[in-house]
Amino acid sequence: MELIPMGTLNKESLGFDGKPANQRQNDLVMSLNLLQQANLIQYQDTSNKVAVFGIDRSHHAKENGRPEITSALSTVLSHLITSHTSFEQDLKKRLIDIYTEMPSPLPTAIDPLSNKSDKATQRLLDSIIDLDAPDGMRTKLYEYQKRSIWKMLKRELCPGYILDPSLIPMKDENNSDYYIDYSTGLGVCRTPTRKWDDVRGGLLCEDMGTGKTCICLALILHTRHQFSAPPSPFTGVYSKLVPFVPSMTDVDGVSDLFPRMVLPPLTVIPTLRDLAAASIKVHGIEYRRFEEQISASAYELLEEYPVFYHHIDNIQSSRAKSTTLEIYLSSATLVIVPANLVDQWCNEVNKHTRDFALKLLVLTSNDKVIPEVKILASYDMVLISQARFAREHEKGAYAAAKGKLPCCHRNYTICRCPPLRTISPLKQIRWKRVIVDEGHTMSADLSNHALLASKLHADRRWICTGTPTSNLANLVPSATSTWSDQSDLTRLSSLIFSFFQIHPYVDNKNLFLKEIRKPFIDHSTVSLPCISLTTLSSVKRLRHLLERLMTRNRPEDINQSVTLPPLFEKVVRLDLEYFQILSLNSQIALIQANAILTEREDQDYFFHPSNQKHLRQVIDNLNNGCFWYSGGGGSYATLIKGTLQQAKNGLEAHYSTDGGKYPPTDIALLKEVIHNLQLALSDPSWNTLIAAQDVGYFCQRPKVMQQEALIPSSSLSTGDDLGVCIMLAKQILRERQEQASLENQDPSLILSSTSSKLNYIVCQILYHHPNEKCIVFCQSPNAIYYIHEFLTLAKIRCLTYRSGMVRLHSC
């Protein structure tokens, strides 16, 4: 009987300090005695503390969990002091805390209890750390990248086991693993009593800029000689080189082998060469590692005949008859990426891998037919856009033909049309690996690419994303809430069910909700004395699941591997342009007028609790006003005129009221509001700009050519003598097109814009772009649009990405 050192209890919490015991202390003592009577734990009274030991019951018969035992375990564990994270500390944890505190991958020896532990696998894992990069890669990997690849490959080759969600993973005082089984009454166990084979894959959650694409390419190169394996439980593998080749489980002895090799009459007897080639393929031998030692004809024979297994599939509806499909084993990795990242992946392949190191196929065009299965399976890597991938799931794309084929039978005696496909070639391959870049979109259950991805035959599955859920993108714990945790766990559960298909959750979708999500959401709202063991242990059980599934290096560990150049931060304070001053002062005046005229009460007041949505819009408008704001609509000038009249009426009402209606400070502010609004409305050029709803550009051009200008130089106080006018970008671009067709020189010299911030950013880019690449991050979509517009006018090549839009390209 092994005693497991679980931790200690303070004598004060037990009432052993000589003072009168309270109800909580009595409950703890009763719980200890109950667990000891049930032969689940033992405790020893020492001079300062009470040591608690669990009795290993791994080999005891299962019992039905007794409620009083579970309650007693919860009481003792909530007070237990350990050298590791305590349950009391876990009560304060949010999902983002678990995510950010996950340890970085640490290469170790393979767990001997793993479902695949052999010396060859250990040598391959060791080579990842020892080598600068895999064969075929020209880029030297950083240490943190090698550690991520090590963990990813370890999960692929010896993934280990997933615990039953009712098992609580623990560490004893000697840092050894043990488990608490609260559902069957076993109590403390050294080895897990219920477990399932873990998935071969997971989530690569490295932060942006750490080289996730490079890590994936290195993983592909490390394993490009490996082939996918048939699904478990074992399925017979066949080759068309011979009528039948026994699988590894069939070959138990010579007496069993020969009876199975009896061939039907008139069957061509395969040659010894064919038998050897088929045996190599069926047994998954990595013959490509020995390409230089194999003759060209033998290698061609091995490559020509892929092996397959049979899979029963229903390709149309629940009423259709089941169809047996041939699923071909392959060494190919299918990489699914957003359409705007296909070029980036191609560039990364060219940059990081040596010439011809990877046999690559790129599929993006909706009009291009996907190659046949045998051709597709011969590649090392197939890169496909999400849009092209989703099209393979469209209704009717590969529907079985009904009636006559739309072929050439009217013009030819024999039909010469190729047979119609009844299933996508992507679903006829057992991919060695599927990688989905920006794969958090796979949590959308009803999207075409998510539905098809869940139906792919794949040996290993990876999602590559820096933001596994929307709320984990902001790594600030204070910015999250219970609602955000619930939303994130719902998305994670969708990935667990549909894409990764992790047991036991895929068999019972309510299991994750009942055992993981609901207890975790409840754990931060329940006080310690009355918390259940399920809720108390939710953080440990969720942490165990995420640490297995996710691969991520902490920023501090990355900094130890990468020496970045020093960061120089400079705050630049800019004076606003004249028209910006009028606009921003008008915005501020509108807010001031609202506060004064509503007397800061009722629902018309911007800061009233019921106006949170409108207040956010007001603040966004102020933020945009520091860049450029033109009212957001054609009625902005009307709004300003109306507010001006209301301010005048309010001032008159104040003076006509005995004792005044507003305090002196508000009267002074109201007069300032009237002054600023009158100043803006009295400027015709500002009114023209506001009506145009766009940024204006100061251009120098001859006066005779200013009829197309939005504001001619004669209307500007300093523009008449210099020929400076204001034009819109669409006017300048249209004029350039007209002048280009006439082979004339562009008559407009762009001097600046009506936004000082826009001027500064573009001037800095113009100064640095000949020798440097510039990246501009911006929160405002309007700012992104105008920066792109100005760079287009300046003829600077740029790429613009914005959420919810297609990439903009300027040359």
C-alpha cells in the first residue's frame, strides 16, 4: 500500500491550537475522520502541522461515489497546503490566467506510459533540439521554435492519453503525479483509472511575429518521409500491386500467411518485386529516406502505387445507401489558409526551404479542378485557400449523377466524357497532417470549410493561430469577464468536438458542458465553505486539458532565445491644421452644449446610463477628430446650426429667468460654444470640406486649371498668390488618368493634406521607404483608409489589411 504525500493542514484550521473550535473547523475534522475511516487517506499530527497522505487505490474495485465522501474530499482539499498551486489560489483564476501561465514546451524523455515509446522516436525528438534546422531548411531555427516543434512532434508520434474529466490531476510533495477520482469513490490513485488515446495534434498558439509559419514548415520537413497510418482500430491496408497483401496483424506465422495468399483462378501471379514493393508500402516503411540507395525503377514502382484502406461513407443523405470508399495513405500535409495569406505562405516556403526540398501544390482558383487522388497524394504539401477548400463542401459540387450524363453521346457513338466525381479528392486521402492557419474560424460549426474539415481523413490535426479565441487575443486579465470566459469555452468546445474529435467529449457533447465549462464558470462566484469538488477542481482539470492541447512559449522564454534590437519610443505632439481645429472645436462644442442644455440630467444627456451606446460613438468621433472627422453624414452642418440656435435660445432663457437658469461657469462655457460654432459655420471653405465628407489635399497648380478644384486658391486666405487650392483624392486620380492618356505631365503638385497627423505619417514613410519597410498599426478604419489613399497619391507601393475587408493593393 503506497502512501502519497498530498500536503499539510494548519493546526489552526483544524482547531488543534487549543482555542475553542468553530463550525468550519469541526467540519474539517469530521471530513478527515470520514476519509480515514473510508481508507482513503491517513494523517499524522506533527509539531507544527498535520501531514495528509493519500492511500493509492489504483487497483481497487470501482465503487459508486458516495456524496458524503465527495463532500469530505472537497472540504479537505480546499484547506490543503501544497508546494504547488493550491485550490484556494485557483479560485481566483480566469481562462486568460490559465492561458498566459501555461509553461513553455520543455523537451524531456518520452513518458514510458505513453502509447508509443521507442528509441527511434526518442532519437528523432532529440535531433530536433540538436540540429539547427531539419534537412531541406535554409533558416536556422531559434531555440524556442525548436521546443515548439519538439512538443508538436511528440504529440504526433506519442501523444499519450486524455484523462476522464472526473479525474483531478495533482502533484504530490515529491512533484510526482497522482489523481483524485471523485466519481467512482476510489479517492486517490497514483495512475489514472480511466483514460483515452489523445489526439495527434493540437493548437499552435504562438504570439504574432514568433514564426508560426516557419515552425509548421520545419515540422513538415522533419517528417516528410513519414506516411499516414490507417485509423484506429486497425483497418486492413491493401495495394493494387498484388491481389491481397496481409497486414501486420495478419502475419502471426507462416501457417497463417499462406492460406490467405490463395489466389482466384486466372489471376496473374505477382512478381517477387511487386510483393516486396507492396509489403514496404503496406507496412509504412519510410523508404524515401533511402532514395539514393534504391534503383530508379524500384523507386518509381513504389511511388506509382499508393496503398489504401476501405472506409464506409454515406456521401449524400441519411437515406442513401452506404458506399465503400478507397482512402489512400499519403505523406502529404494539407495546409488550409485564408485567401489573403496564400502569397505569404508561398513566400515563406521560398525563403525558409531549399530549392526542391518540398514538392508543393497551391490551389486557389475556383475554376481549377483539384487533381486526381493519386497525383494529390504524391505531394509533400498541398496549400489551399479557405474559399477554395470550402467550395468542396458546396451542395451538389460532387453529387452523384441522375439519369443521363450531360455528355457528347449525341455526337459520338461512344461517350468520351470523363466520369463524374461523386466525392471530393480531398476526402479520398488519409492526410498525414492537416494544418489550418488562423484556424480559430473552425469554431464556426456551420461554415463550409469547418464542416468539410471535420470530415477529412487525417492522421494529425493542427490549428495555427495567435488568437485561439477572441478574448484570448487581449492578454490582459482585467479585460475579460465571466461572459467572455463562457464565450471562449464554447468556441474551444466546438473545436474539441468537430475538428479534433477528442474522446470522451466527442461521444458525449454534454460532458464538456457538465464537467468543465459550467463548473469553471461557477468557480469564481462560489465561496469556499460551500463549494463542490467538481467546481473546486475545475481550474486544474481545464488547465490539464489546455496544456496538453496547446503549444505556446511564454514571452519571457522567447526573449531568452531572441535578442531583439532596442525599442525606441517617441511621442510626437502635433499642432492641428486650421480646418481640423474648426472641426474638433465644433465636436467639443456639441458635447458641451448637450451637457449645459440638458442640465446634465435625463436621457438626452450623453452621459446618462441609458446612453452608453451613443456615448461610445461620441468618444469614437472625438478620437477620429484628432485625425480627420467630417461629421459622418451630410446633415452635420444642419446639426451644428441647430445646436447653435439651441445654445442661443438657452442663453436668452437664462437672462430672462429671475436669478438665472445656469451657473456662471456654464454661461461662460455656453458663450464659448456659440463662438466656436459661429466661427466654423462662417468659413465657406470648411463648410465645403464638411459637405464633401472627405480629406482634402492642398495642391499647387496653375490658376487657369483650378476649375476642377474643390476649393480654388481664390477662396483660401494664403493660396491665391501661390496657386494653392484644395482637391479631393478622386479628383486628382481622375485627372491623372486623363493626363496619362494624353501623355501630359501631372499638373498637380500635392503639398499636404487637411490632417496634420496624416501629413506626419506619410512624410515619415516617404523619408524611410527607400531603405526600410514600414508597418503602420492603427485602430481607426478611417485612418487606415486615408493613409492608404495618401500613399496611393504619393505612388508608394503598400498593402492594407483591415478586419472585414479584402486586402487593398497599391503600386
